[in-house]
Amino acid sequence: MKKKIKWILLFLFLVLIVAGTYFIVKQYPKYEKTKQTVYDLITDMDKGTFRRKGNTYIYDKDNRKIGKIGNEKYVYKESSKISDYIKNGYIAQEDRRFASHHGIDLRGIARASLVMVKNKGHATQGASTITQQVVKNNLLSSERTMQRKITEIMIALQLEKTYSKAQIMEFYCNSNYYGCGCYGVEGAAQYYFGHSASDVTLAEAAMLVGVSNRPSAYNPVSNYDKAITKKNEVLNSMLVQNYITKKEYDAAKKESPKIIEKTDNTDADNYMVSYALHCATLEMMKQDGFLFKYYFDSQKEYKEYRKAYKESYSDASGDIRSGGYKIYTSFDQSIQKKLQSSVKDNLPSGSGLQGAAVCIDNASQMVIAMVGGKSANGEYNRGFLMERNPGSSIKPLLDYGTALNEGVITADSIITDEKVDFHGYSPKNADYIYRGDMTAREALARSVNTVAVKLLYQTGIKTAVPYLAKMQFSSLCYADMTILSTGLGGFTYGVKVVDMAKGYAALANQGQYSPNTCLMQIKKEDGSLVYRSNKDTREVYNKDTAYILTDMMQGTFREEYGTAHKLYDGKQYYAGKTGTTNDNKDAWFCGYSKYYTTAVWAGCDTPKSVDGLKGSSYPASIWMDFMSDIHKDKKKADFTVPDTVYLADKEGNQKKITFQYDMWKNRPSNYDYRSSLTENLLLEKQKEKRIKKEITLAERAVSEYEKTQIKNSSDAKKIDNAYQKVLDIIEQIEDDTKQQEFKNRAAYKYGLLSGEVKDKWEAVIKQEKENEQQKKDLENKEEAAKSEELAEETLKSDKEEVVQWYIDALYDRTLYTDTVKRMINDANAALSRCVDLDNYSTLSSDLSAAINYAENLPTKESITSEQESITMPSDKDYPMDE
């Protein structure tokens, strides 16, 4: 016997040497490569690492389960709540030295290594301890390679240092697979036997231990006999290891456990569940940092966004569907059933028509019912997956709501229904009739196409479409931002029923849009909160616009020409709008009361014309049938009038609103509702426009001033004037903050141009002024000299002219009189003043001749009186002698 033991020990020693040599030569490099992987896994490891994700469950508003994603039966159980039969059975069957080893079993490794050498590196036998199996089940793949085995061993050793044996057993029992979608011993016990893992019998415990060893072979549902055989094998191991007595063994061996197959499966294809999962996916995308967009400036931007969206959606959806979440919703199953019945009962069978509808509770702005088709449970949820053109049902949101909100129209604005052409686009009315002038109120109730497109054109499509983007219309693309046919529902891809419902709900809630969907909360299995809904809203339309548009849409029901007038029973106040696309392919009815908002679509999955399909037909019938049903116990409640709404006529006369009920009916004739909010908004916009212009002018002036440089004295002289001109322009800005910004810029530049620079240039200017004065003084002196010379020349000329006058005057005399004598004396005196003239001699000679002539004239006495009557015309200064 001793000799036999000696040979066995020698053989084991040789095996260890061979295995060790093999490991060093072949596997050590792989060992080195796995060290970092091991480190990373150990670093991130905690108790949660060994807690498997369970199913994702969906609950209604009353916390009743309405759906489950995944077929797993999994509930994590602490070790203290797991039967000792199960734990002892595993030790007896799987790892008899579990209590004493440190994570690995050297004997088992030696045995497995020898087999592995024979198979050229491929492991075909186990030798894994329970600790190693915990590692394999939770941290590693199931591949059979030495590299994975090395990783497993290294982590197992660390696991034993970190956790107690009881904890490791707990991890093991909760991570085993037991077949039939059962993960963890609690889920398996509940499924197979209908009770907890803490309450199983010895026989049931042995069967569970045997199943987990090889679920495909020992599944008691499909292989009950083999499961019994395996159960007995486990019982035998437990008896051998003294975990049970012979009496217990015999009793358990005789027992044939009854298989219950208890399940909590619910239909994962119902419309509430599919929409809840979609909304949860979107929320996870948001939490992962994805930025949602609903408006695009280019086709390229749109394509890039869609690509990123699909990738992010796929990842987030995979996370939700992988399990481990509890999704609490606002769905009301009672209302859901009523909406489903209304859709089914009001669509003719055999017609190929389908329907979809969404209902929102206005108080919470949460989706409380969603129907995605005629049948109650369908894989395709048309309520949020389908995109179809909305026809005229888009008009209140895109055409009238925006025009009212932007101050383009009032409810009583007169607009002409006429043939129109917008650069080749000529919308037609459904009846091909043009009715001429009408109010906006009437045009909406009659659903006049030409007026709707006119309003979109006047408001501006780039102003209007962003309203839909604010309400998160998720199917918008770049092309929708550019074509006027969008105003009649002509979208590239269409719109979603849920988006239309939420858009109308914003009108029902005074223009406030809520991003809430059907999600109340999302929690993880451990109870940690992932998401909770809130009451945050954003204003899309001001409250006056929402009310006035609501009042206008009551005409759909209450005007004789209203498209839903025939269905209105008067039991509740409603506002709504029909919609029908070209060729009767899609039909809609969207509307709301004080309490609820509902949007309905009807049509064929593959769009085709259907006789009689209009918004006022099947969709309106579905809508009215459903809304009448859910309002049976509701008080008739009118819509609330904001205190900023007042009454006015076309001449501007105003009236206070004194009536308190049936506001639509009691509105005075020739008066309509007006909005002081919108009017104030227009004033603000006008102010903004002025300020924008003022800022533009200031920017231009300051920018030009900032370019100013002093290159000469002329520039220097203009510094202060230029600065003041800029300040004058800046002071026209009505925005004090902007005004100060420009003043700071101008002052900074003025500072650069003044100071020492300015002083130096002022010195230059002073010197230039002195130089200029000196120049002027010199010029004045020169002019004075010239004037003096001119005066002298003039004086000489005057002297000469006086003598010449005397000469001429003497020759003009005919008598020698006393006057002539005086003239001769004066002439000589005048000649004496010309002695300095160059022609003095000539003047003297000429005067002497004239004097000689005069002295030889006859006297008065020597001629007759008749001759003396002749007078000389030049004797002005010398009167004739009497």
C-alpha cells in the first residue's frame, strides 16, 4: 500500500513538473498580458458586480405592472434567505474543499492540467472551485483557453481576500443559470416550484443544484427524468459529505418535486409598453449627453444629426432592453381601454383602415393613453412610430397660432380668400371655391387653404416652423423649413400622432409646452432614481394667443359651417380642428377640452385614397366617441380667459369682459378678443427693431472712428468734433447697456488720440496759426504799399485832369469875363500843383495856349446883347456874370 502511495505521489510530482514547465514556456507571455485586465476587473469590482440585471418592468399610474422586457426569472437573494440545503448541496457536489481553499483547488488543477497537455493547450475538464465559477459567471467569457483560466485563477484568489465564504456562496447562487430563463436560485425556485429559495424541500434543493450543473440536460420541464436522476446524485453527494442523514436522504430520494412553471409574463407588445420603452430610451440618450435637435439650417446638418441620433438611440435602447430597470408611467389603463374601443369600434372592418390616437391629461400634461392600431396588442405602434402628413390639422399650430402670436393678425382680421400664387405655388381650397373677404376666425372654422398659406407667408416660414421645433416635433427635416406647402400639412416625412397631441395640449395649457411624455420615474433594480418627471414648461404661444385660438377653434364644433358641427352634442366645451390630406389618404382630428387633449389619425398603412375618409368622418367620430365617454362625470368647464385679453371692434372701441360662462357664444356682435400681451410684444419688437438700427448706426460710426489717425494738423483740429459726433449717434441708442459699451469704445479711442499726441499737434496748430498771421501781416503791408502807390498815381492823374479841365473850359468860353479871369487864375494854381508830373511841360504849354485864347476873346461890352445870350454848358462852377 505504501509503495502504491509512493508511486502516486511521484506521478503527481511529475505531472506538476510537466504542467509547470508547459506553463512557463507556453503560457507565461499570456499571463503577462492578462495582468492589466485582472487589475482593471479587480479595481472596479464590488458587490454590485455579482448582481445580475433583471428584467425591465413597466408600470401604470397605479404602479400595476403593464409590461416586462426579457424572459428572465431573476430575483437577487441574500445568503441568509437561501436554504442551507441548496448551499450544502453545491459544496457537496461542486466544491468539497470550498470551506478550506483560498479560491483554487490545486488537486483539481493538476488533474485538469494533465488533460490539457494531452489536448495541446485546450482545456476539456473543469477543476473550477465555486469561487472560480463566480468569477466566470460574472466577469469572464465562457471560452476554454489557458489565458482565460489564468485570469480566472488570479481574480479568484483576490475574491477570497475581499469577500467571506458566505458572500461568495451568495454570489454563486444568484449568478447560476437554471434553464427556462431562470437566473439565480430564487427565480428558479419561484418558476419551477412556486415558492422562495428559502422554503424549498431537500429534494427541490437537490434538483436545483443538479439543474445548474447543466441546464440543457437536466431541465425538469423538458427532461424531468434526467432531472430526477441528477437530483439523486446530488443527494448522494450530500449524504457522503454528511450534510444530510440517511433518513433525510431516503425521503428526498423518493420525492418527485412538482413543477409549477410559475411566470409573471406580460405582453411586451402592447402600445403602452412600447411607447414607455421609447420614452425611456430618449431619456437615457439625454442623460448620456445627446443633444436633441428639431430645427436645421441645412440638409447637411440634418443628415449628420440623423446619423448620430440612430447610433445613440440604438445604444440607449439596448441598455434599457438589457434589463435592470423599473419604468413608472402615467398610463391610465381604464382610459386606455376606452380609447382602444373607440378606435376599433369607429373604423369599418375589412376596409384596410387603421387608426392611432393619443390622449393627454391637461392637468399634468402627461400621456395617459396611446393606441397604435385597431387591435389592442400590435408590434407596430402608430401612435409614435408612424409619420404621416397632418393636412389642415396643422393650421392652428403652424399658421394661425404663429400669426396671432407674432401680431400679424387678430381673430377678426379681414383676409381675402382668393386665387394666390407664391412663386409658382398656388394652393387651392378643398371645394375649389373662393369666398372673398372673411375674418381669420371664419377662415379657420371653414379650413380655408388660401388664407392659411397667406398667413404662413406673412408670418414667415422661418419664424413659424421654429414654433413646432419648440414643441419637439421630432420628424421635421430641413426641407420643411423652406416650402410654404408645409402650412397645409405638406411635410417631407409627416408628423407623429403623439407630437400633434402634445402640440394641441400646449394650446390647452395657455401656450405652455411640457416636455413630459408618459414617464413618471425610472429606477434601477437597487432603487436608485434615474429619472423623475417635473412640471417644467416652456412658453411657445403667449396665454392670450392660446385662448383666442382656442375660442376660434370652438367654431369647428359650434358654427353651422364648422367641420365637426354635426357631431357636437353641447355637453362639454371643445376646441379642435380636422385635417384631410390630398386624395383622402390621411385624416386627422385633434382637439381638447378643459380636461383632456386627444389627437386621432386614420388611414391605411400604405397610403392610398379611401372614399369618405376625411377628418370630419372616422377621426372625428373616434374623437367625439372617446371624449364624450371620458367626460361623462366631468363638469362642463369653459376655457379660462386671461386677464390680459379684452374686447375691441374694428374702430378700436373697447369693452370689458363681463360675462363669465360660454365665452364663445356671449361675445358681443362686431367685437372680438384682443391681446394686450401681443400688442405689448409688438411695441417691444418695434423697439428692438429701432434699437437694432441704432446699434448698427453706432457700430458703423464707432468702427469708423476707431480707424481715425492724426496725420496732419487738419486731422488734429477735428478730434473733438469727430468725438462729439460719435457720441451724438451713440446717445440715440435706447438700450443703456449697449449705449455704455459704445461710449467706452469711443472714449478709449479718444483717449489714444488726445493727451500728449493732441498736445503736440496743438503746438503744431499754434505755430501754423502764427505763420498764417505773419503771412497775412506781410500781405497786408504789401497791399498797403500797393494802395499807397495807387493813391499817388490816382492823385497825379487827378491833378492832370484838373488842369486839362481848365484847358477845355477856357476853350469853351466865348467871352472874356471876370469869370474867365478867375478861371485863368485857378488854372495857373492847378498847374502849379503839377510841377512833379512827368508831362508838366506839356500841360503848361497847353494851358498857356488856352489862356491866350481866352484873353483874346471879346468882352461883353464889345458885342451885342443877342450874342451874349449864348451860354456855355460847362460853366457849372463859374456862374455867368449878370
